[in-house]
Amino acid sequence: MDKETLNRQRDHWEKTFVSKPDMFGTQPSDAAQKAAALFIQEGKTEILELGCGQGRDTFFFAENGFQVHALDYCESGIIPLSEKVQGPSLQGSINPVCHDVRRPLPFGDETFDGCFSHMLYCMALTIEELRFLSREIRRVLKPGGLNIFTARNTGDAHYGAGIHRGEDMYEMGGFIVHYLSKDKIQDLSEGFELVSIDEFEEGELPKKLFRATLRKK
């Protein structure tokens, strides 16, 4: 595994966000809508969003009454997001933070009711880095808190295609994707109750993803 190649993904995403300000559109993902429904059902209002990108899900959460701490490691996503939340309608509802999830999360223990991430787990992160991230999420969640994340899975049409970058990571078009299996999600659920693993499709091809729902024990 070439760690330098994995690390260069940050620069690739920075350039991509600069050249495509609305790369993923402005409408919230289906995954965010389903997560919000569950958060509302359980009365969870203080949310951590990891890998927020350009903020399409962040704004959706805030507009639906959540307090959102939104993290991404690309300044080209976080800076425009910070500028957009200065208006009176959203000010105070969104706290954008530039942070690399391979480092400890910059929050105290048992801070959040829930954590959401859409396709962060399938970025260029090794399984050890994902295990570290899962432990950090568990640390900052309150007892009974939910961690809901999505990732492209090993049934995806692009799994095994392109340049192999180690483990289950493959590069196509400059983007490295870590495809997760159910066994890997089970491994990453240590310290959590694994509530469900749901399969769904999104976008072109279409992409095949898992949506995992974990509850802190």
C-alpha cells in the first residue's frame, strides 16, 4: 500500500471542489433524509456530520432543526460553507470545521446525539484508520447515540476495476474508493449495537451502497 498515493487524495478533492462548486448538487441525499427521519423519531438534535463536502446534507439537517457540527478535510468545501451560514436563518445552527478524521475528533466525550456520514467510509482510508474513526465516533457519542454511515460496497460494478491501491481500494478517474463488505462493517461496529445494514443504489451506474445504523452501547 502506497500511503503517499492515499494522502494525495486530499489535494485531488481540493481541486475538484474548487472546479465544481456544486459537484453533488444542492439537494440532500436520500441517505441524509432517512437519517434525519430516524434522528427526529428518537429526539436526537445535536448532530456530527463527517465528510460534509460542500454542505448539501448539512443545510438539510440545519433547516430541519438540528444543530450540526460539519467536518471535512478540504478547505475548499469548508470555507464556502462557512460563508453560506452567515445568514440569520442558519447562523448558530451549523458549525463548519476543517479536520482530518485520521486525527482525534476535536470534541469532548459524549457530546453528540448522533453522527452521520455519506460515503466518508469509502474514501481513501485504510481499515485501521476506519477502526480508529469508529472508536472516536463512539467516544463523542452519548450513550444510545446513533452512528449512521454509508459506503459503496463490494457488489458495486466498479469494485475490482481501475488501479488497486491496497485492501479493497481501487482508483478510477483520480478518485480512490474503499469498497466495504458486510464483514468489514461488522468489524467496524465494535462497541456498538449493529442495528441494521441496508443496501441501496444511488446515481449513475448506479452505485451500490450499504447504509449502516449503529447504536452506542
